[in-house]
Amino acid sequence: MDEQYDVIVLGTGLTECVLSGLLSVEGKKVLHMDQNDYYGGASASLNLTQLFRKFRGEEKAPEALGRDRDWNVDLIPKFMMANGELVKILTHTNVTRYLEFKQISGSFVYRDGKVSKVPSTEKEALTSPLVGLFEKRRLKKFLEFIRNYKPEAPVESPDLDLPNVPMSQVYKYFGLEEGTQDFVGHALALYLNDDYLEQPAIQTHKRIMLYTTSMARYGKSPYIYPLYGLGELPQGFARLSAIHGGTYMLDKKIDEVVYDESGKFVGVRSGDETVHAKVVIGDPSYFTNKVKKVGRVIRAICLLRHPIPNTDDVDSVQIVIPQNQVKRKHDIYVACVSASHNVCASDYFLAIVSTIAETDNPQEEIRPGLELLGEIEEQFVYVSDMQTPVEDGTKDNVFISKTYDATSHFASVCDDVKDIYKRVTGEDLVLKQRPTQEEEQEAMANA
Amino acid sequence: MADVSDNTALSGSPSVPMKPVQVKLVLLGEAAVGKSSLVLRFVNNEFQENKEPTIGAAFLTQKTRVEDKIIKFEIWDTAGQERFHSLAPMYYRNAQAAIVVYDVTRAASLDKAKSWVKELQRQANPNIVIALAGNKVDLVSDEDDDLHPDELDGDEEANEDGDDMPITRQVPAEEARAYADESGLLFFETSAKLGHGVQEVFNEIARKIPIDQMLMPSRSGRAGMPGSNRIDLNNDGQGIGGRGGSCAC
Ligand SMILES: Nc1nc2c(ncn2[C@@H]2O[C@H](COP(=O)(O)OP(=O)(O)OP(=O)(O)O)[C@@H](O)[C@H]2O)c(=O)[nH]1
Ligand SMILES: [Mg+2]
């Protein structure tokens, strides 16, 4: 193992695996290691044994839950936007060939103690029980405007000059009630708090468009989800890397990250072997002295024997509880998948309730989410620090990813990937379409 | 049992339903036992003497006809992740078939094969069809023309006794066959180099795959099956949910 690599990657979370895949495809010699004996790091999906080992120590999983192979329990709750950046990366690299996807069947929002479908089109706005009769017309007008807005075309009022007015002004123009603003900003634009109200409205426009175009793509919700759990995503990119020569070592103890006198990265020591590389990329857990804490997220992984009540008995759903509705500063999310996604034994449902912690008693903070679930069979609650690198890596050649945040989909993960890619290579990430399997095979046969 | 690599060759017989059934098949086994060589022989009917450890496509397809059905094998090769015990479970997830390969001249490679079989039986799809393939039989036989496993059984004593042979057989066929029988595996001895037994492995797997069960919409099929929520990211998907038209964004 005493070899020289271009890049050493520590941790097999999604961010690290996407980067490994992209860099290997470009011909970089990559060594990828993880201290865990499974893929995925903080974004893994665990089987029963791994799940109980992580949260319950010595306690074994109850026999009634069945076999290990039937369970792939996500640690972080995220869904993929059908039109989002991650889908673009997956299709361009052809990692899609290793995975299968399903729609998430419903997208719901909480208002005045009830959950209802999120209306995302003008037609739905007109029939939604979420808004009153007169508000329906206003919401329809607003959605119509959003859909038809073109940055280059003139607008009918200075209030609608989206790049230069705050979102609050646009809401005012259309006369949207506060409750409606809550669901537009939090269930369509998926903002976690209300800071966006005073930021340029164009950002909100972009986010609503992502939601509605994703929604239009497959129909039931804007979200899609990989069969066997989110942990398949890092594994898919790891395979891409391996196929292009990446070397993979799980269950590898990392004893020391080695630096030269000037503090620049030189290699990684495991036992009495040291491997060398020009740069290292890794998740925060490998660089505790080079990251800082920027907040905490609480997540409760819940095993249910029934669909979430009041969601039309769908097999999968996202519910957003906007902060205002429960007098908080951050939204609470509920994400639910089930046996039809091959993540748990038949007749089970897996729901994760999560939010950004605001108090010393975060368990109490997620209660409004837990109360939506009905009876809970098993619950695994954990609070984790959100960490971010202190420096950008240009000085020491150490490039550290951010902790997975509390957002509902993968936009921030993709931003982090692009950002690290640029810092490591000095160039913007440009996705090139990789040859398809048929093209590759053809080329092989003719070689 | 002709192997068919292009569609036109098949369209001649009108009574046959032409939609191929996709079968994910994975290869497992110790490094250098000949996994990639077996695939290359099956797919392209070629052999490379000093094949590099696998990098590259590691994902090939090939069609085979079984009775009135066409099976399209989607063949996954390991890409070297198993070298440091780091094969992703995704690899054998929902595979309908596996070929676990060992090298008849290396006893240790059979032990490794057995541990892969155990892993598959524990983690993979419970209905997976597993074939055990003892590869490189050309190295231990004088007889080049016909190496069907049944016939090999007969003459391998002679080979093993041949002290002057530079390479000797370390795994007797009966030993491996007995193990395969008791574990419910198909068993073949193969030579990717000479092409012996290779087609047979794939054909026998194709015959054993519970195709009718797979055609039931609830259980399987790849992305994009109507009626399920499955989607194909490489297709645009507009309108799959019957919605497309109502929002012109
Ligand atoms: N004599 C003989 N040599 C073979 C046979 N099959 C493969 N080889 C040789 O064995 C070596 C390894 O073959 P590969 O097909 O690369 O083996 P592999 O199992 O894919 O190896 P990894 O990808 O490294 O795990 C190559 O030099 C092949 O030419 C065979 O049937 N007979
Ligand atoms: Mg190989």
C-alpha cells in the first residue's frame, strides 16, 4: 500500500463518492478509504444489525423485524428532486445504470393542525382545501406569474422586478395571506426558515420552478428515491470510481493524517503503512481539528406498521411543517418510505422526523412531527453537529466536505461537490455525457 | 440453444414474444481466477492471454434464447472493489443470477468461492440462481477438444498423478461438485481460454431462472414498468404520471 496517489478520499459519504467518481473518470489515481465496514458514512443506509449496533450498542434487533437483507434504513432523510442537480450528475455519469428509482407518492404540508396535499399548479390551487375561496384566485394568479416569468421580458410592475425586490414585496403585490406565504415559501420553495422574505425574490422563483418542473416530470410528487435506500447513491458512484481504477478500502483504521513542516498534506497513516497523495478530500469526522460547528440537527428514525395518517395511505410521502405553524424558527420535516422501496420488511414504514435544533431539549422540538405519525413501533433519535471546514484547503491541500444539512433534497450536497471540485482542480465542474453501456460495449468489441 | 447477439436474427419466428427478459448476473471470485475472461468469452467469443485486472466497462449485456424466451443478461463484473474486502452490497443487490468462479489450480480460490456463496445466500435475493465455475481446466488437461465436466471426472486422477506437469490440479471436480450439490448450486468446469463450458454455464442459468415469476408486474422488471411507480431517469418521463399536460412549465 506504500504507493503514490493523486487523491486520497476519506469517508464514503455521497459527497466523497461523487467526487471520487468524477475524478477517477478524469484519470486521477484515487485511493478511497473508510473507517466503517460499510459504504455511505453519514449518508449510509443501514441494515438491522448495523442500525442496532449504532444506536443500541449491545442490544440485538428483535427477531420479529426479520432479516438483515430486508432493511436499508437511511440515516439522513433526503429525497431527490426529479429535475435537480443530482439527477443531472447521475445521468451524465451513467451511474443511473446501477440504480433503480421510484417516485415518492405524495408531498404534503401542515396548516392549522391538518396535513393537506401541496398544490403546485394553478389547477390544484383552485381545488386545494388549504386556502379559502378568494385566496384561491390570488394564489392562482401568483403561480401563473411565476410560471410565465422570463428574466429578460419587461414586468407589469416594479414590485415584480424579481432580481431587485425582496420576496415579501412580491407576496404583498399578489395579496397572499400569511398562511399561504408559509406554504409557498416552505412547501414549494423549501426554505427552512423565513430569512428568504427579505432576500431577492429571484431565488424563490428559481426554487419554486425547480419544485414545479420536478413535479411535472413524473406527476405524484417532485421527488424520486432509489430502491434499497439512499445508501445506494454513494455505492453507485464508488463503483464508477472503481471501474475507472479507483482503489477501495473499507474498515480501514485511519491513524494519522500526515503533514510536512509547512503544514501541507503529505499522506495518511494506517498502522505502520503510510500512503501518499497530493491532496486529500474527506468528511469532517476525519479532520476534527479543521472544522467548526455551525449548528445541530435532530433526527428521529421511526419504524411504523402503517402509512402516516391523513396522507391517503400512500407508500411514501414528505410532510413539511412550516416553522410559523408551530411557533418555531425552522421547519420540521417528515419523510416516509416503505417496503415498496425495498428499505424495510413488508408492512413496515420508515419515517424520519427532523429539524434544526433551537433549544437544549430538541427531543421536545420534533414532537409536532412525531404526533403526525400515529403509533411508533421503534424509535432511534440522534442529534448531530453540523460542521463546516474552517479553511478552503488551498493552504494545506485538505478539502473537507460539509455535514449533511437539514434540507429536504440534495441541492446543498451538489453545491458542496461543485465547490470542492473547483477548489481541488482549479476548474469548474463541467458534466460531460459519458458513453452509454451500448456504446462502450460496441467500442470494446471493435477494439 | 443459439446465442444471439442481435435482434434481427430473432425476428424471423413470429410466434415468439420478442421482448427480452432482463436478468442481472454478477460475477464473484478471487482475483485473477478468470471472471472477466469468462464474460469476454461469452459476450465477444474472445480471450486475452494476459488480461489486466478489471478496469473499464465492467458492465456488458448479451442475449440468449431459452426455449421460447429471450434472456438479456446484464452482466456485472466486480471492478476490483472486492480486492480489499470492499465490494458494495449494491453489486449483488437484486441480482437474479451469480457465477462464482474459482481456479482449479488453486485450492484457496475455492475457499474464497465458498465464502462468496455464503455471502450471497445471506444477503442477496433469496431466489438467486448461483453457478459455481471451476475455471482454467485447460491448464490441467492434455485433452483439448472436449472438456465437458462429466468427462473430466474420469481422467483427472491421471492428471493429478502427473508429477512432471508444471501446473497441477488442486481442486478435484468431484469435491467441488459435491459441495455445489449440497449447497444447491449449478456446477461447471470451464476454460475461458478454449471456450469450454462457458456457453453452457450461461445457458443453464438462463434455463433455471424463474422467468414466469419475474414477468409478474408486482415483483420485478427494470425501471419504467407501467403500473409501478418506477421511473427511468434516462427517459424524460413527461406524462408518465398522466399529469404532464396540466402544467406547462
Ligand atoms: N489458461 C487459462 N488462463 C486463463 C483462463 N481464464 C483466464 N485466464 C488468465 O488468467 C488471468 C486473469 O484473468 P481475468 O479474467 O482477468 O481474471 P479476473 O478474475 O477477472 O481478475 P480480476 O479482475 O483481477 O479479479 C489472465 O491472464 C487470463 O488470461 C483460462 O480459462 N485458462
Ligand atoms: Mg476481472
